[in-house]
Amino acid sequence: MSIFNSMNASASGLTAQRLRMDTASSNMANADSTRATVNENGEWEPYRRKMVEFQPKDQSFSSFLEKAQAGSSSTGENGVKATEILDDEEPFKQAYNPNHPDANEEGYVQMPNVDPLKETVDMMSATRSYEANVTSMNASKGMLMKALEIGK
């Protein structure tokens, strides 16, 4: 077992949470974008909210348990990884604005499915997780420094 496993796990968490913060920022920046992508019919669509999907770097808890029971010191890679960035399939919002250039015949405009409150909460959660990983990394660094002092 490497003495750096805990730091590697924290580093992967930092990277993952940074991607989550970037995605939430992108969602907020495009909360009013009515022409973001072209659909299969060649028509403009509003921006669609993005979400990050995470999974552990190693397969499962059972794989850790089996390796530990077998006495193997190699438990694989620790941490988390972002597997993909998904589009939120929630329907677009309808806003009445007959003067908007993208308004339909009834005067409604399709708006992005971004909820600023949801994005703010997601950003706060990602920030707290990022801070927790920094704290964990600093604790690991402190323990390694104490171990080096003992060796003097």
C-alpha cells in the first residue's frame, strides 16, 4: 500500500469537484440562451442543462473486500472519476414574451431548463466537497511530515 493513496484519492476528488463547479458555472452562464444548439430538424434549441456523472475509480466495494481478505496489499486505485457529462432531459420552460425574436405564434419562447437555485445549491455542495478534499490532503501531508520527523 502506497503512503500516497490518501493523497491520490483527495486529488481525484479535487479534480472531480472542480469539473462539477465548472459545469454549474456554465449552466448559470447559459440560463438565458435561447439559441445554443441545432436539433436534428435544423432548428435552434435553447441551452440544455448539463450534469456530471461520477463513479469510483475502482470497480466496487466487494473488490476491495475480496483483495483485503486475500491479504493483497494492492487495493487498486482510490478516488473518484467523472465518467461523462450528461444533458438534463427535463423539458424546456415556456415564457410569454411576444416581442422576443424566438417567440412562436402564441408569443411563447422556449427557455433553457436551467434553475438558478438548483445550480447555486450544486455549486455550494461542490465547493464544500472541494474544501473537504483540501482538508483531507492537508491532514495526510501533516501525517507524512510527522513520520519524516520521527525518522530523524
